[in-house]
Amino acid sequence: MKQRHVKRFENRVKELSSFVEKNHIPIKDLNLLNIALTHTSFINEHKNKKYHDNERLEFLGDAVLDLVVGEYLFKRFPQWSEGNLTRAKASVVCLQSCAECAARFEVGEHILLGRGEELSGGRTRESILGDAFEAIIGAIYLDNDYTTTVSFVLAHMKKFLDMVEQGTYDHDYKSDLQELVQQQGNINITYVVAKNEGPDHDKTIWMDVYIAGKCMGHGVGKSKKSAAQQAAKEALQCIKNNVL
């Protein structure tokens, strides 16, 4: 199995060239793209220093994505407060949106994975897809310039930016809860996973939120983030009903 993976790693120029052409990805350095599509599980199975995983490119791509979307929102909504801009940006620059963008051009089909990750459904896992999309952004930035990267990001994030424009993006209840509680003093807010069920690629998570040590909300979701948002939403309702 390892030999098959190593051979694919070293001889997939044709595959990556087709991927770039089909999806209009502005990148010429296929080695950079290859790194962007190499998951750390592959490297861990093939201990070889000449191979690189996508974590560094993901780090860079995350920073570039954050800047591009932040700059767009700053210019597009000159009257918005910092809080509004922060919440809108968080709704666009998130794991779910990045994973959806990656899924649109079938990034999962081209990621190099370790055997264990492959067998556990890694090609469709949200975290792996989202990280790969950010790594691709990092690769595009290094291979081109900021302007080219901006065009790519805004084109692929259009759906989520349109949702901000229309006011239909996911609301950040955690930020709302934090702001509301802080108005009452330095009160501690803690999110605790109550339980989780299901395999890694299809897990359901139950989350509780505690304010000053008191459980104020419960949430259920397919990720910690979504479960925490639901818990925060319930806590906000409790506070509005003078439960706190």
C-alpha cells in the first residue's frame, strides 16, 4: 500500500495539471499545489524528509483569507462597527465555508492521505477539506501576487459574501453572549462537551455553556462550533428571560 501512495506522490503531474485546468486555479508551481494537497497523515506514514504536509501553507492561507475577506467587508460596509464586521467575517471565514468551497471542485479526490485517514472517510471530512482549501490559497499567494489571490478568494467566497449582503448569514451567538455577559462584570463563560456520539466523520456533539459556574444553555450539532452556537443562543434567551 505504501509503495502505491509513494508512486502516486511522485508521479501525479498530469493529475494536478488537469485539476488546475478544470477548476481554473491560478497556480503554475505544481509542487506547491502538491504540498497544499498533502495531509499530515500521509507524511506520518511515509517518514521521508523530502515530503511536506500542507500545514504551513494552511497557516499562510488562513492569514491571507482573513485579510482578503476583512478588507472586502471593511470597504463594502463603511458604517459597520468593529463588532458587526467581526461577526460577518467569522461567518465567511470558517471551516464550513472553506470545506464547501473545496468540495465544489472535488479537492477531496486529489488529497494525499494516510491509509487510516483514507479508510475513516478523510476525503469528505470537513476539517481536511477546509484546511486544504486554505493551503491552496496559501499556494496561490506564493505563486502569484495579492491581487490574483484576492480575485480567487472573492470568486469562491461569493456565496457567503452575498449572504452577508442579504443579512442571511449565520449569526454569531457566542459573540453576542460574550458581549452581554461582559456588561455585567468579569463573569466567566465556559463551554463544555457533555457527550459525543458517532464515528469521527459523522459525529454528533452535545455542548453545555456555563456562566459563573451555572449551566445556562444546551446545544447539539455536527461540530463543536455549531453545538456551541446553539448553546449560546439558548443561554441568551435565558438571560433575556431574567434567568441569570
